[in-house]
Amino acid sequence: MFFAFWLSHVPPARLPGFWNTAASALAPGGKAVFIDDGPAAAAEEDVLSGRPTPVAVRRLDDGSQYRIVKVFHDPSSLTADLTALGWSAHIRLVAGKFIGVAEPPGTPA
């Protein structure tokens, strides 16, 4: 499966459930491949502090603004989180984005 710029919108408390759902959607031997904003992208966002879930404000061209969940994952922390959930993950920064490949628990090496 592939997803792009989606993982950063999953609240941290829901990350285990997200990955469990991803694992159940994969065929045997399947992998998840993903790309998203790296931690440096936080400098370009209007991040609201003091909240239990990371939130940023997005302003649209029509002047409207919305609060969105926006988690700026660090590749090493995300790798550790996935490892704790039993996944095997290889995540690296490329041009300010992180790119990852992850295999769910029980996938043969």
C-alpha cells in the first residue's frame, strides 16, 4: 500500500490503530510505503502549542482557516514507534521529507 502526506494527520493516540488497520489491509508479504513532511516543515506551519494533539492552522486562498492535526515525525522516532508495534521499518529523510517502507508483524524477513 502507498500513502502520501497522510501519516502526519493521524493523532499520536491513534497511531497504533492506524498501523493495525494498515496491517489488516495488506496481502501476505505486503508492505506499506509512505512519504510525508519531515520535522523541518514545522517551521513553515502555524503550529498551536499547549495542546495534547499537535495542531496547525491552515489558511486557504479564500481567507478561511482551519485547525488540522499535524504531527511532524522524526524518522528515528517513527521507526522506534513502529518497531514497538512489531513492524520492521526503514525510514529516511530525503529533501526535507521522510520516505519509509514498513512491514507488519509476522512478515518473513
